[in-house]
Amino acid sequence: MQPRWAAACRPTISIMVFHNPRFLRVASVLLALLLWQAASMLVNQPIFLVSPTTVVARLIALLGDGAFYAALGFSFLRIALGFLGGLLLGTLAGAAAGRYRWVEILLFPYMVTVRSIPVASFAVVALLWFSSGTISAFVSFLIVLPIVYHAVQEGTRRIDPRMREMAAVFRFSPFDRFGCLWLPGVRPYLLSSARVSVGLAWKSGVAAELIGVPAGSLGQLLYLSKIYMSTADLFAVTLMIVLATVVCEKLSMGGLRILLGERRVRV
């Protein structure tokens, strides 16, 4: 005979499982894969829509090729460089613009221009100025810069004026002002903008590579898959880009939380 406590705990355990965020995410991914498989079977034209099993099989085959890792490393290094550059410069410029009105006015035309110009225009300009190998770094940098700039600017402006007055009265050192006022106030804005920027850096960087077609890049692999009409390769490389973006987001957010002094690190 089953104990009473076991029967009483079963509904609670079921509720906990179905309300677990990780379980829900996994279930959501599985549902998306099932819908993808159903759509592939309905279309029944691999050149238009391949099945997820075919894509996974092709990705596994690509993972056995050293050239694929070289292309992944090529794009990763340049996109990471552009992301870090945009994050650093955007933080410094945003903090200055949030503190001093004249800095915001001085930077206004540049930030509006960078924020409004499409990726394709950036890519063409980069091809005129630099070699195709640096196009992804340049475009990623310009995409990340205004996002971080505006977020940090807003966070700096929202610091309580009374806290600034207190710091002035007690003659806080610049280091104390940074650690006690600026960092706690700006940290949420900076983390939020960085999370958004990682995905956009990969999107824009790979899109720029697709336009410039630098040799040995993920953009070149996408371009070749289009030329040879290899839908499986197109989806497999795209899936790898999605996975790389997720991994980079987790790593960058974990590193930023540690760097910014947040106690709870969620990776």
C-alpha cells in the first residue's frame, strides 16, 4: 500500500516540474523541432526546407572538418573584438554623456548616424576602407556602440542626485564615487544592453561577412551554400551560429557580472 505522504507529494512534484524554467525551455525547443519536422514533411522539398535530422547530421559532418573550426574561430575572434570594443567605448562615452550635457550634444550626430545606417551600408564602407578580413569586427563594433552608449547614458542620468550631493559633502574620492554611486546605478543598464548586443554583434558580423565574403569565415560558408544551393549546409552553419551566439552570451554575461561585482553569477 502506498504511503499517504507519497500521494500527497506527487501533485506538488508535478507542479514544480512543469513550472521549472529549464524544463519549459527544453519543452519549447522540442516543440519547435517537432513543428520544423512537420513543416519539412509537409513541404517535401529539401531544397526549400530540410528536416532537423538532416541538418544535425550535416552539422556533425562539418564538425569533423578542420576548415569548419577555422572558419568558426575566424569569425568568433573578429566579432568578439568588435563587441568588446563597442562595449568599452560605449560605456565610456555613455558615462560621459550622462554626466555632462555638452558631451551628449557633441556626440549626438555621430550616434544618430551610427544607429540609423543599415548593416549593408556599413559593410560596403568597411570594404572601401579596410580589408575584407576586418569587416565583421568593424560592423559589430558599430552595431554594439550606440546600444551600450544609450543604456549607460540613461543609467548615469538616473543616479539619485541626493546621492551625488552626499558624495560631494563627504568628499568621496573618484574611486568611491565609482564604486558606491555609478556602478550600482549603471550595472543593470549595462548588463541589459550587453545581453542584447551579443546577439546583434553576431547577426551583423556574419551578415557583413556574407557581403564581403572574407576567405575562411562563416559568412563565406553561407555564401557558398547559396551558390551551390546546399540548403543543408545553410541550415547547419546557421545552427552553429545560433549555438555560438548562445555560448558567447552566457560567457560574456558571466564575465561581466564578475567584473562588475555582482555577487550572484548566473551562467
